[in-house]
Amino acid sequence: MSVVSRLPALGGLRAMARGPAATTIVQRSMGGGPRTMNITASRWQWHKFKDLLHYYFMLGAIPCTAIAFAVNVFIGPAELAPIPEGYTPKHWEYHAHPISRFLARYVCSSHQMDYEKYLHYMYEENEMKEMRRIEAKVKDLMATRLDSQAHYYRPILTKYHKMVKEEYEKVTEKGF
């Protein structure tokens, strides 16, 4: 009887051997604990981010590495040579490496261009400062002399005067 009780499929035979009053209920418990499902955050977004990061990194890293290798092997750095008489070197010709020359020529602006952009910016700022100074002077004179019908100065754009004048001329030509 001890052999029969050890077999799980034959566990019911042991209960029948004891008699009809001594029945046991067989319960399957496979997990060993309560039947719960733990809800956790998905890692799909993290894996998708890593995949895209590796893809775009390799999409840029492989061609850049191949170009840098080819430039260093086949072209190499520039060599110093005497400047011909009457020739002024361009700003990108001062760089030794071909990649830095390419970037200086087509991507970055020269020091002279940066300086001229800065001068234009300073000119525009000076013009705005002068306009503010003149406007403040006009408002001050209008307040002290009380010689204007308006209570404040409003700069008027001339394009509206031109539009009104053109409309007036069209009306007078038609004879209305």
C-alpha cells in the first residue's frame, strides 16, 4: 500500500481502500502560492530607444569613420610651401588637415565675416539707440511747449500715406 500512496495518479485508490467515508479532496497547487499576476512596467520603450540609438549612431559613425580613414590614408595633411608673389591665401588654406579645411571652407564662417556681421549688428543697435533718443526728445519738447494737438507722439509709417494717396488719385482720375 505504501507504493500506491506515492504515485500521484493513484492517490484516489488509497482513499477507496479506506472506505467511502474517508475520501480526500485532491487540489492542484502548481505555483506554490496565491494566484496573482504582478503588473510591471513594460521595457519595450527602453529596448526600442536602445535599438534606435545604436542604429542612428552606426548610421553616422560608420560613414564618418570610413571618410576619415580614407582622407588620412589617401590625402594626408597639407605641406608648407612658399606663397607665390601677389597671392593672398584664403582663410581655409591656413588649416593643415583636409577635413578641417573642408569644414572651414563650407561650414564655418571666417573671422572677417564674423567681424563684419558684428559691425552690422552694432550699427543697427546704434541706429535704434539714436531713434529712441530722438523720440524721447520729441516727446519732451511736445510736453514742454504744448505745441501739438496730439497728447503723445506716434510714429506713422509712410506706406499708409502712399496707399491713401494712390487711392485718392484713382478716385480723382475717374471723376467721382
